[in-house]
Amino acid sequence: MTADNKTVYIAIASDILHRGHLNIIEAGAKLGEVIVGLLTDEGIATYKRPPILDFETRRELLESMRQVSKVVPQSSLSYAENLRAFRPDYVIHGDDWRAGIQEAARTEVINVLAEYGGELVEVPYTVGVSGSEVDAKLRPLVNTTELRRARLRQLLRLKPWVRAMETSNGLSALIVEHAKHEDPATMAVREYDAMWVSSLCDSAFKGKPDIELVDFSSRLQTIHDIMEVSTKPVIVDGDTGGRVEHFVYTVRTLERVGVSAVIIEDKTGLKQNSLFGTDATQVLDDPDQFAAKINAGKQAQTTRDFMIIARCESLIAGAGMEDALFRAKTYLAAGADGIMIHSREKDGEEVKEFLGSFRQEFPDVPVILVPTSYNHILEADLAKMGANVIIHANHMLRSAYPAMVDTAEKILRYGRSKEVDGQIMSIKEVLKIIPE
């Protein structure tokens, strides 16, 4: 303790300590005993991608600093719980949080300090240093095959639910990689956590029907294109998985390149897209044979990180809830790491009923939903029902196609491209999309 027994609270989220952090810690040490509120892995994951270093490693690093007296966990962007628990005399922060996503946190800190007479001290922002820029530069360097493959399991541990978006090429991967929505009022930041490589969208972008016509080598090239320009975990649509002997090699290949999971569906014969429902012939595979395929895939993989998820099509094929639950249980017994339950009913009641029954016996098994048909239901409400992964499975394709058609038709109509200038990017903007 210092001579006057003052205490100082400093919140830190980053696992990359730079000069800006050191300046704030030094300023705090001059005022009193420094308590660092270190955001937990779960807390960081609520507003940005998980840290490179885990909580315990980050804690040990800070505890080794002579200026730091104590390190305590902070579970969210909100300081309130820790401030009321430790009642520090001072909270120190850089003066760069007066606007944007951190403005609400600043206001909350001021209000809580006022409850007992604490003081906020803001030190000048360290020019030329940005934690987010350092993180952006380091991410590709530490984006090893092993770390990326394991990231989906990590996210499932840390987040209430995982949000995935369809990506079908390098450009859409860049968009999904960097898309972000900030809500300063609630201190919430939304990003996509993972990327879904859809066979439907991959086929459509290649101008081919979605009948497993695009061979695996071509699909693999798409996956390479996506992974080369992004860092988020990749979930691959594996259609039916093909023959058991072929699926074994698919698993080994996807695992080797750093894919986090493959999802295969329990149908057989010529593929019919599930959104056709019973309007098309949907032939379900024998559950025991499909379970054997899953088991063969699990036996073939060489790491614990890779996930094989069974997509249950019973509700799509009109086979009923009892069949869906039976198949899900059978596939889990064979080693499946999770269940995707598919439904095309627009009210979402089928999915809700399935989850209500499934969770009674399997409270911790990852469940994946694709709410294309029941997209009026909020992600948060789907998570309350029991969903762990929510995939927006084809929306990049569906937004790109009408925009391209409109542009093509307008140029034909007017005999020039002037009329589409207001709805397209400039060439200069296009060149800026791709990082050098």
C-alpha cells in the first residue's frame, strides 16, 4: 500500500501490452496501489474475437509487473460490479473513450464512482499506438492451422452462441471477417464468429446446380481461397459426406487444412435441397448406416479439435419429431460432436419442440440451427431455446445476385453505365478492399 492507502483501478482487456497500457499503469502507480481488472476470456468474447493468450497467461504477465499489486477478473465491459466490490479511490483510463462504443462504460464508471466519492482520472491517449491495429497485424501471424481448427470449440466454450455467415469466395470472406456493428448504448459489439462454406452457394457461384455436382477438389479450392484471407473458424457443408471410404479422406483433408467442422446430412440418393421440403423427394439414409459413416470419420481424424456434426433431415422429409430425436441420439452414440436440426416451417415451432425434448437428455451437446425459414426469430431467442451455433446460410449469395442482375439490366436499358454509378463502388474503393 502507498503512504495514504489509496487504491487505483485499471481495466485491461488486451493480451498485447503496448506503450499505451504501460503509460496508464505507471500513472496509476503514482496515485496508489494498482488493481488491474483483467477481462476474462468470456468477457472479451462478448464484444470481439477471443484473445490470443488465455486469461491465466495474461494474469501471470500482469502480476509479474512491479507496479501491479493485484489482478482480479472483470467479466464484461461493465466496471460496476468490481468498482462496488473494491471501491477504489481512482479509476484510470485513457481519454480516448469519450465517444463510440466505450462512451456508455465511461458514463457508468462516473456514476458508480459518485456513489462513494471515487474519482475518474483520464490520461492523454498515447499517440501512434493502437491495440486493435497491433492485434490486426498479429492475427495473421498466429493464425496457424492448429489454432484455427480449434477456434470453434473455443468459441462454444466462451460464448452464449456462435454466429456464422455464409462465405463462398475470398471477397465474401473479407466482408465477413471485418463486418461489425457497434451499439454504444448497450456497449454491445456484434461480429460474425465463424464462416459457413455452403455447397448450395459454392455451386451457385460456379453456375452449377446444387446436386453434389461440384467435386471435392473444386470445393477445397474455395475453402483455400477463404482461409487465405481470413482468420475466423470455418464450418464446411459436407452434403451427405458421400461414400464412407470417401468421407474418411474428406475428414483428414479438412482437418489438415485447418477447417473446424464438417456438417453432413442424413439423406441418400441424388441431392435435393432441403428447402424444397416434401415438394421434392427427400430420401433419408438408414440411421445405422449414417451413424457408421460418422464413426468412420471420427476414427479417421487425428486431433480432438475437429468436429463432425450430424445434420438431421427428419423434419424436412416429413418423418416426424420422434424420428428426428431417435436419429439424433443414434448419431451422438456413433461419435457425432453436435446435431444440426433442420426445418423449413416458418413459425419455428418444430425447432422449439425438438430442442425442448433434446435438451432434457443432452443439455451440453452443441446444436446448430439454420433459421432461413424462421428468420423472424432473434438469435438471442434461438439461443434461449437451446441453440449453440446459428448459421445465416445463403444471404451473401442472395444479396449479391439481385444487385448484379439490376446493374446488368440497367446498362442494357440505358445503353451506358452512368445510371448505375450511384449503386456501385468506385474502382478506387475496389482496390482498397484487398489488403496489400
